[in-house]
Amino acid sequence: MKLILKHTGFILLMTMLGVVHIFNTHSAEGKLRNIAKLKREVADSKSKYQEVKSDINYRSTESQLAKRLEKSGLKKLEKSPMVITTKQS
């Protein structure tokens, strides 16, 4: 009985260290899961960004703009515009 009472402090210390270790491991695993989730979200966002960027680049090409503007009645000029100059006195 004296032996158990003599080592009670050590047993409590080891128990507390075990609880702290379990808590730390659980916390680290939760953070790793969160990091993996955020990495997937970043990859998805990058993919969506590239998709939107390529769509905008395609729509802003001269041929695509000409097609869209023809529907509203605007046409591409066949000859270059005239420059009007005035004489200043």
C-alpha cells in the first residue's frame, strides 16, 4: 500500500501527460483534415477561375465580338475612318 501511495504523484503525472497527448493528437488530426478541405477548395477555385478567364478571352476575340455585334445591327468598317483636321489661326 505504501508503494502505491509513494508513486501516486507519478501515476497522476503520467495520466495527465497521456490525456494531453491524446488531446494534442486529436487536435492535429482535425487541423490536417481542415487543411486538406481548404486545399480542395483552392484547387476548385483555381479551376473555376481558369474556366471563366478562358471564356472571357474567347468572347473578347475580334471574331466573336463581330458576331455578337452583327446581331444588334453594327457592322465592321470596310475602309479606315477619315481624319478631320482644322486649321487654327
